[in-house]
Amino acid sequence: MGMKERLRNSYWTFKPPLGYTSIKQGNTQHIIINPQGELLRKAFLLKINFQQSNAQLVVWLRKHGVKLSEKLLTQTLRNPFYCGLISSSLLDGEVVKGQHEALITETQFEQLNTLQKAQEHGHVHAKEVPTVPLKHHVRCHRCTKPLTGYVVKKKALWYYKCNTKGCRLNIGAHQLHNLYQVMLSQYTLAQHLIAPMKTITASVFQQLNQEGVQERKAVETELLRVQQKLERMQERYANEELDRATYEKYSSKTAVDELQPLQARYAGLATNLSNLETYTDYAVEMAANLYIMWEKSDLPIRQKLQNMIHPNGLAFAPEIGLYRTGRTNVIFDTITSLSNANSNKKTGPNTAKSVKSGLVGPTGIEPVTC
């Protein structure tokens, strides 16, 4: 079988790209995701969910041991191999579904490239005014309508207001931003609390996603069984108990009918768990500089942060200031608990246990809302 024919039959015939390793089982080649690939998956999700620039992703990847240039990352983001597709000059423009595991879905790949093009061309939504990032996120305490923004041109000052007739709620943008940053300060995580926070959050996500964990373990068991089955076939072939034709027929059939569907199922489960891990790691690391990050970020990042911390938004009342209208993201609630426990100098297992217990909500609670 020639190279072109193998490509058309969904087999990658070249050295796999960054994040993948090629292994052989008998006469069959398998391309699997390696540890660098898992980190690339997280980087892709950071770009999709938080609109991180390529420069920011390069810094994050290098911090986690993956050294690549911004130019190489840009090429990586454009490579359809990462969403399970094969493209080659030998295919004359044809794109085929590969046999390898995908790092991300085709939809996520399209999102990545849309974001990449927008960032390359400096695209900004004209209607989104960066001077009033809290509009629509903060609501009027009386009528619950979202606040909008306007500017007094003579003074060059921005304000938030409620548009409900007769409500008259009005506040300067600078004043509301100061109140918001004071609120953010309670979620700011000290550097020495980052490691314990990650440990606690990971433990709780294991509890909240027990069903997914159990399913993954069951698939792992099945994968091990099929891999051992293939190894036994290979051993029997090596010991001349099976002829070549019989070995190739049944090893290929087992790989196609049993191994590959299990690998695809496992990859889907791994992606879901990786999403949670990505959100957790990013939120915890980000929380160490939350106040500054919100202040220095552009409009899309500010809005992502706002919605991540308070999924149900906030309300403003002149008498009491800003207050929550629903639950806070579970990660940031835990940061407050952990910081309070630390300030009270409560140490040891009891503190961690009390913080963990505050994280666990009723059945069906969403682990992360972004």
C-alpha cells in the first residue's frame, strides 16, 4: 500500500506533530497523545474559553515545560490533525478523518481559528465599549434591569444607569469599578495558598464528577483487556502458533472493532475531565492576581472574568453597594473560605476538611460555570 493510499485510508504515514507519539502494536501503527499533547489541549481550551493571546499561551506552555515559539504555536493552531483530521499535499486538497485520537473537536478547532484570525487582524466589536465593562452584568436593585453605559462628553466621564422609566439609578463608572475591585479583593488568593487550593478543588471535582470518573475507570479496564488480547495474539504469532495471515486478520479486526472505539470513548471522557482541570488550574493561578488581571485586561477578558466569578451577575443599590444575585463560582467561594481559614491561623487537616465541605453542594450542582 502506497503512502497516498494509506493516507486516504486514514493512516498518518509521517512523523506525528507536537503532542503525539507513534507506537507499534504488532504490524499496526498507533498514534497516541503524550503528556505534551495534554498540555496543548489545555492551551487550546484556554484560548477558546478565555481568549488568551498566542504570546500568553507560549508563556503558559513554557512554564509547564513545553518550549515552543509563538510562530510554531500559530502553525499548531492551524493544523487540523489536532481535531482528528488528516491533510496532506499528497491528498490533492482532500481532508480525511484520521485513525488517531483528537485533542479537540472539529467545532473547537473552528473556534480556535476564528479567534486566531480575529486576534491577527485586531478585530474588536464596535458596539462593545471597554470603559463600561460591567454593563449588563450589574443590575438595578429595584427593577432588576441590567445597567447600561453612557458618556457625558463635556466632562469626558462615563456613567452607568438604569433605563427603566422613573428609576433614576445612576452611578459614575469610576465609582462602580472601585466597588467591584473591592469585591474582587475577597477572591484574591495569596501565593502560598495556590498549591493547597488546587489540591482541595481537584478533590472536590472528583466527588462532583464521580460518575464520569467511574465510567473512565470502566473504559480503562476494557482498554487493558483488549490490549492484553492483542499482546497474546502477538505472542502466539511470535511462537508460530498463528500464521501471518491469521494474525494480521484477527489483530486488525480487534483493533478496528474493539480498540479504536474504546480509545475514542476514552478520549471523549478524558477531554471532559481535562476541561474541568483546565478551568480549575487557570482560575486558581489567575486568582493570585485577580484584581490586577481585571484592571489591565481588555473588554472580552474582563467580561469572561466577571461571568466566571459571578455567573448570575450582580446588583447595585446606592445604600449598600454591590451584592450578589446568585451563587458565586464554586472555585472563588472556596478561595474565600481558604483565605479566611488561613487568616484565622487554622491549620492542619480540620481546616482543609472544613473548606472542602463548603465546596460540596446539593446533587446536580455544576462544578464550574464559565
